[in-house]
Amino acid sequence: MHFRTKESMTGYLSLLPAFAALAAIVFYPMVNTFFHSFTKWNGAESHWIGLRNYTFIFTNGELWTLLRNNAVFLLSIPGILLLSLVVSVLLFEEVRGWRFFRSLYYIPTILSSVVVGMLMKMMFAQSGVVNQLLHALGLTDGKTEWLTQVPTAFMVLIFCFYWQTLGQGALIFLSGLSAISHEIFESADLDGAGWWQRLFHITIPSLVPTIVYFTVTNAIYCFIGLFSLVYAVTQGGPGRETTPIDYMIYIKAFQTPDQLGYASALSIVLFAIALLASWVQIRLSNRYQD
């Protein structure tokens, strides 16, 4: 008994540095942010104001504009889901040149969002390669301002999102496909099932958990991971028309004096929204699987 107690204590002590680091890096900032969401804080001094920050968030109309911008990215997930699924199925069936295309699709994934954003910003600039190509083809006058108009600015951002996510999505779905027994496909071939029949009756139903994982992770990304991409491409413009919630938190915290308390409250709201969105999607997917 004494040996087991000593062994348990040794185990807990070995985990103590990891827990201490987790507390310092994650838990303390979360508690600190929650506390300051009830204050007017400029980084040095704070004054307790109760629920005033939260009241202002839900009454000034700004939150709904930000949620609309996040919803644009959220509604684009089915497109990248379908594209990733098609690419992964083609790679899984080893179409001609599949090794080359597997590497080609995955390369953007290893680039940071800032690098992708800066690359696309240069490509879609007024003097960029996209305008030059369209002008050479006679489709436009070569002077399109892609990033100063709301529809085209969103189009560029979603294109960046797709381009960087496709490789990751294909890799995730390839992992799911590799877990499906080859005997199932062989039996379907013997029964005379065609490619589309195998896709809709075997592949997609078997990939439901993978589809759920991909959807949930990208839905969370559309709420908490857009900052670097938006910062590099549009900086929330034109105006605030492409500003998601996480980028507005940055603006309020670092570009507006005495707004750190408001930014903290907005961070808590964003955390609650992301948590709720994840919970709803998981519940719906579980009901679908049942």
C-alpha cells in the first residue's frame, strides 16, 4: 500500500510542471480576461463597471455585423467539405499522377495564414497577376479593385480559406478512407456496384464521423481563427465589412484607448458562441448517426 501511494505521488509530481505551465499559459489568462470583462481597463488601471460592457455589446448593433461576417465564412464550409471529399476520393483511388497532386494540394497547408494572405493580397492587387491575366484574356479592363469592394473582398478571403484548407481536408478524409475495409469495396464490385453507388452507399456513410470532425473544426476556425488571414488581406475593410469577431477584439484591445475591458467582454462572448456552435453541431451529428 505504501509503495502504491509513493508511486502515485511520483506520478502526480511528474505532471506538476505541465499543470503549472497550463495554469500559467491558459487558465490564468482566461480568468483574468473574464474578470476584466466587467471593468473599464486600459492595461494599467481598471475600474469595475459591472455588466456595462456586455450591455453595450448586445445593444450597439456592432455584434450582429460581426456575426454576419463570420457567418459568410461559416456558410462556405460545405463547399470546401465537398471539394476535399472529391479530391481525397480521387487520390485514394490512385488516379494518374496522384502522388504529385497529393503533394501539390498539401503544400499550402504548411504555409502560415499570414504568408497565404500576403501572397493573395499581391495577386489580387490592382496591378497584380490576376488583373493582368484577366485583361490579357479580354475579360476585364485590368483595373478591378478586388479588395475595396465587399463581395470581391469576401471572395478573395474565402478563396484563401479554401486554398489553405484543401490539403488538410484531403489528408483528413484520406485517413478516414484508409480505415474502411477493402473487403467492403471488393464485395460491392462483385455485386456490380458502380463508382457513384460505392461513393453514396459505402464511402460517404463510412466517413460520417470524419465529416463531422472536419465540419466542427472548421466551424470553430471560422469563429476564432480568421484574424491572421483578415489582417494580412483586407484588415477588416472596406470599412468594417469583412471584420470578424476575433479581428474586432484585436482592434478594440490594441488600436482603441481604454477598450481592453470591452475587448475582454467580446472575447468571452466569442468563446461562448464557439462553444455553443460546437455543441449544436455535435448534437445534430450524433442524432444523424443514430
